[in-house]
Amino acid sequence: MPLDKNSYQPVFHANQEVRNIGLIPSLESPKLSGFVVGEHVSRNRGRGKERNSTREYQFGDNIKDIDWKLSARQADGSSLVVRTYFDEVTPDMYFVSDVFKDRTRVNQGHFSKSDLGASIIACLIKTANQQEYPTSLFAARDDALYVQPRPSNGGLSRIYHDIAQLSSSTNGQYDLALGKIEEAPDQDITLSRLINRVGQLATRSIIFVVSDFRGDNFLPSDDNGWQESLEDLRSLNNTLIAIELTQPGDFQLHDHTETFQSRAGIVRIGSNPRDRIGQKIRRNYSKAAKVKQNAIDEALSETTDAHIKLSTENGLWLTSLRDQIMNKLRSK
């Protein structure tokens, strides 16, 4: 579909990782804190052991933090340099997503689900950062599981850099600035496993799950394997916000589709309109896809505190996201 600059808002691009993704002004601290279940405890855990940077000594600094070797190398010979460290902070917000998998890179709207998902994550992290909410990102690709368990202390550019790495099409080559690759490439990293991984750390936090919730191999009759994982995550007093990504092709097999992965194996489908069997398969697929969508809607309504839908067909994704979040906050 050709892009009309008057009908769509820019999305995050891997080659322009610091481009200005807009903010959602409705995520104000008092309203956001109201999402959290139970007493909101302090997330600060004191100074950590990981070095951040160095700076000139100031009155009141701990003498143990002076870097004597670096101080001796100063040009004037009189300045003392102290080491600074990252604070140990538990995240207030987690972002969980499988939008970096290859199946989400097909463009059937103004942009792909992968581009839209990366934009949503970048936008929300930027908003949370300005509201001083510590955030962490857990993301799945086909070949890797990205884990950033500690909040970003190095500014937005570091997490933007990692999102750009995940958004790129290069497999197995990562130059990460903040997070790390945790599992081997041959692991089957499903959304359910990704949610379970976050459940090892998250409690009394706000968790955004950004996905199409359709699985790597779309089989309409399959159960939603991630539903139980979301239920376990919610039982830890977490607040779950599901952002479901859809596109026009979710309910149909397009004319160029020649094969379809069924439970019995690969089914070949003729694209010729006169191919009655092929056209019947396409109609059956469309019916099954709608059944699957109803199952997704029901599962998310039962297991999350807020269910937001965004389509690649709607180029004004940021406006839609802002309006839906505002409506969810008002209903709380």
C-alpha cells in the first residue's frame, strides 16, 4: 500500500534509531500509579556495583570512590576524579514483545507489525523515562531472546540502539548497548516462554505485552498457550496491559499465497480464481481466522487489565494509542 504522508504517523526505523517518536502525555505519574495493585513500595535498592562513568571530585563524595590512577593522569595534576555507579533499581514497568520475529515483518498496511510494535515500545519507554519510571524490555526474535532486566540508566539512546538491533534483519550479529542475549539460537522462544521469563522478576509492576497473540504457526484450532502464562503473571499482583497488533491480512489468505501450514502438514493452494478447491480453502481460512480472533479477544479480556488494539491499516497509530490509553485510565 503506498504511503500517504498526510495519513500516517512516522514509525521507529532501525537505521534512524534516535528519530523523534512522539510522547503520550496521558501517562502522568498519579494516573499511572493507580494502575498498580496494592501498596506501591520504593523501587530504589541503593548503589549498585556496575560502573557508570567518572567525574570531578565534589565536596561530600566518598573518598573510597576516588580513582587515584585516573586522578594522577590529569593534566593539571590537582584534580581528583571519582567513579560513579548505576543505582540498583527494580523496574516499575516491563515491556514484553515477540514483534521482532520474522512473521511480523510482512507489510500488509501502512507499515509492518514489527515496525508498529517497535514504535509502540520506543514511544512508551520514552514516555515512562520522562515520568521517571524505571523500565525493562524482554523481547523475542526467531534466533534469540533479548533480556534487559535492569532499568536503563544510560539515556534513551542505549535502549533505542538495542531496539534497532532487534528490528534489523541480521541474524545472530548483535552489538547491544544495554541488554543481552540469554538463550541459544536453537531454542523455541514462544510468547508463553517469554512471559514466563518475565514472571521470574516482575511483581507489583506494570507490564505491557505487545504482540499479535497469534503464534508463530497460525493454527485456528490451537489453544492460546500464553493465556495461562498471563494468569500466572497477574497472580503476582502485576497489572497487565495487552497491546494487540492486527493487520488487514489476518483474516484472509492473499492471492500470492501458494502454501498453508496446517496440522496435517503443508497444503498447496492454487491462486487461480478458477481453482475451486483453493478458493474454498481460502474461505475456510477466513472463517477460522475470525474464530481465532474471537478466542484471542476472550482470553485477553479474562487475563489482562486493559486490552488495546492497533492495526497497521490505521496510519495514525500514535493518536489511536493515546486515545485508547486515556480511555482505559479513565475507566479505572
